[in-house]
Amino acid sequence: MKTALITGITGQDGSHLADFLLEKGYQVVGMVRRTSTVNFDRITHIQDKVTLTQGDLLDQVSLVDIMKEYQPDEIYNLAAQSFVPASWKQPVLTGEFTALGVTRMLDAMRMVVPEARFYQASSSEMFGKVREVPQNERTPFYPRSPYGVAKVYGHWITVNYRESYGLFACSGILFNHESPRRGLEFVTRKVTHGAARIKLGMAQELPMGNLEAQRDWGFAGDYVRAMWLMLQQDEPEDFVVATGIPHSVRELLEVAFGHLGLNYRDHVEVDERFIRPADVDQLVGDATKARDSLGWVPEVAFEELIKMMVDHDLALLGKPG
């Protein structure tokens, strides 16, 4: 039985990955930070099947201790400060977690379990002000937020440790991926939850930012499968993971509200508070390499994904209490 260590197991991707690896027969160890209020909602259904251990990307000793105790075969570094708008308010903290935290993880692996396989969660936000459309593994990075900058550091330090120390370390440059487990602060869940609230009479309006921004949205459950496939290859390589189909925030609103028989124009207003200091206009990925080398293709289409999220939020809000 292989042992997999997942940082960020309580997040959207971490919980989906834990589900996937348990089905594959892995022993799953999840690293969680010691806080006064830990949210286990996303892993409640598997909490008795995984091992949770306390650690922190800001604390090198805790990472080394976890590696020594559990001797993981595979390490998935998904923990980060991952909300782009928050990175403008907390740029230094974002750098500590999302950039330097990767170095601490790699160093702990190098010292304790150098034969393990390491996955780094890179991001399409690294492309930022895109130099070409669509973006692939060779597209230059031009990040447009402290989060994007921190992710570029994490990406290149992973490449550096791979080439300098011979570690099996790779990055998945994942484009936007969503699910009903997405946090309410992210635009997809903000829209699906907001539309459900309006349908149930709990609200009348939904303030939004840039409606013309385009993203390549896929299903998180599909994307964690790509993470695992990367660590099963003979050699470590970096891969773009995306659907290749861009959709605007306006289209997102049309699908979500339309699924509930509503017209988003009757309820949505643009609020300047939600406009980023430097926005990213269009991100769309070219996952040809992942398809050809990993045999990976997305299975859940955009409209199916958004309707799934709307139905989940409608059921969630309709529950007593």
C-alpha cells in the first residue's frame, strides 16, 4: 500500500484528491494547520479513512517531522493562500505560504524521503497578462497579482530542485477548476450560491466585478486525476491541465441563473469594489501534452459543472437551519 501525503487536504482539491487516492487503495495522510477553527466539512465523509496530522508550511521542523513519521511515497503540495483578491491585501503572507512554503516542502522531502514523488500545484494565474492564446507549457509567465507571482516562484523552485537534486518533482499548471466544494469567495461559487439565494427569495441582487473576464473552467474531480497521473510517469515533467474552452463571467451568470429560470440581468450589478487592481482578461489552456503523454481528458463539461453547483447550493440553502 502506497502512502500519499496531501497538504491542503481540507480544501477543494485536497478533498477530491483524497477521495480519488482512497479508491486507488492508498494510505492517505492529510496535513492540517493548527487553528482555533478548523473546517473539516469537505472531508467529513472520509475523516475516519484518512490520517490527519498537524503541520504548517511556515514551520520547517513540522514538515521534516511529518516526512520522518509517515515516509510518504507521493507528496501532493496543494496548500497555499489561494484566493487572488486576498493576495493584494496580504501579499507578504501569500509569499510565505504560496512561494517559500514550496521550498520548505521540497527541502523536507530532499532531507528525509528523496525517493518520494512530489507534485506542486502551479496555476494558470502565472500566465497573467498572456503572451499567447492558448497557453501551454512553453508560454512565458507574466503574473498580474501577488498570488500569481508567488506561484511562479513555487513553480520554478520545483524545477530547480528537480534539476539540481534529481528529485522526482513536477508541477501541474492547472487552469480554473471548480466543484460544489469550492469556497464561497470564488467567482463560480459566488454566482451559483447567489443565484440559489435569489431563487429562494433570500436575496434580490448579486454584486459582481468584471463580467467580460474569460476563464478556462473545468471540474476539480477531473483535475485531481491528472495530478495522480503525473506522478505515475517514468520521468517528472510539468503539464498544463485545462479544457481548452474559455467562458466569460457573463456566460457563467447566464448558465447559473438560466438553470433556475432567472434572467441574471434582473439581479446582477457591477460593483467597483470587486474590480482587481490589475485584472487578467483571458486564460485558456492547451492541454495537448497532458492528453498525449498522460492520456488525460476532461469528462465534465462547463454547463454540466455549473448546473451541478447550482443544484448543490439550492439543496444546501433549502435545508432546515
